[in-house]
Amino acid sequence: MGQGVSVGRPNGAEVTPIYWDDACKHLSRRDRVMRKLIPQFGEGRLQSRGDAFTTLARSIVGQQISVKAAQSVWDRFAALTSDAPTRIHPSAVLSLDTAEMRAAGLSARKVEYLVDLASHFESGEVHVPLWQEMDDEAIIEELVAIRGIGRWTAEMFLIFHLMRPNVLPLDDLGLLKGISVNYFSGEPVSRAEAREVGDAWAPFRSVATWYIWRSLDPLPVDY
């Protein structure tokens, strides 16, 4: 597939999709709401940072707690390894014992999830080198086989890490709220109605979703 092909800065710290400008032109032509929203956010665009394992580990650490609390727990957890906090390796997680991880503020369940994630990566059960060639659903299938990762997390990973252009995360409450506000005058929308709106955004549903999120919160969405 190779849909997430992207260009970045020389140091690799930030990566942005090469399709973004084309997507904005396409959406502006096809959709009256996008025509209005896109110019409001200037040069803002999706950015990917970090590596696959660290991104997924952070998503597990952050489940069901505030952003501030998640960062605090993550910093303590990352400090247990010899790696930089921006990149943790599966082998480093597997070398930790449960008591250490619990002392960093992780629940027993999150410890289990992180160990399972590390095991999947270390054993090669997830085919990271092949992801650029795999379609979205095949990657989602691999990810949801890992404990603690559901479809929503897998879709966020496709959008924010692999930067796939055509993901529509119908389980995302922000997307449903944004469609309600921008397309239905604030009336509640069903998943079927949201899907119908999203179908008109293809093949750049990820980009439109990002602008819908921005319409609710002007700060860039980051994951």
C-alpha cells in the first residue's frame, strides 16, 4: 500500500504527510464544511513522532487517566529503562519486573498490557517492516490481537503514527461531536450518519477527521 509515505525534517524528529496539500485541495472542492474549516488553521498539519513501540506503549499508559497524570507515569516508567523517554525498546520492558513497573504508577493490568505489547514486538508477531505494504485493516487486525489495544487505539495509530490518509474512526467521540456541530447544527448523530459524511471525504478521511478535531479544539491534535 505505502499510503503513509511521508517526508520529514533531517533529524527525524517530525514527519508530515506528503499528501496533505493535495488532500486539502480535494476536500475543499468536495465539501462545503472543509472549504470553510481548512483555511482557519493555516499551515497546521498532522505530525508523527517517535517509533511504533513507544507510541503504542504511551497509548496504554495513558488509558483512562488524565494527560498530566499519564505524562507523570510515563516519565517514571521510562526512567526504569536505559533508553531515552522518547524511545523505549521492547527488550528493556521485558527486562523489568512487575514490582518496579507497579512502583512507577502503573496498574497491574497496564503492566500486563505493556509486557504483552513488548512480547509481540520482540517475537516478531507484529510485522513492523511490512506495515508500509499492508492495508489498514490488516494492521488493525495485528494490533487488536495485543492485550490493551482496541480498534480505536489501532485507528489512532494508523492516523498519527503511520499517517494513513483514509481512516475514519467512528468510535471516536470527538469525531462524532465535531460532525454533529459542523454538519447537523449540534443535533446528535448516529454512526451511520457519521459514516455517510465521512464517505464523502474519501480518499482523505484522516485529514478531514483532523480538521474536525481542530474545529473543537484549536490546539493541534497529537498522539
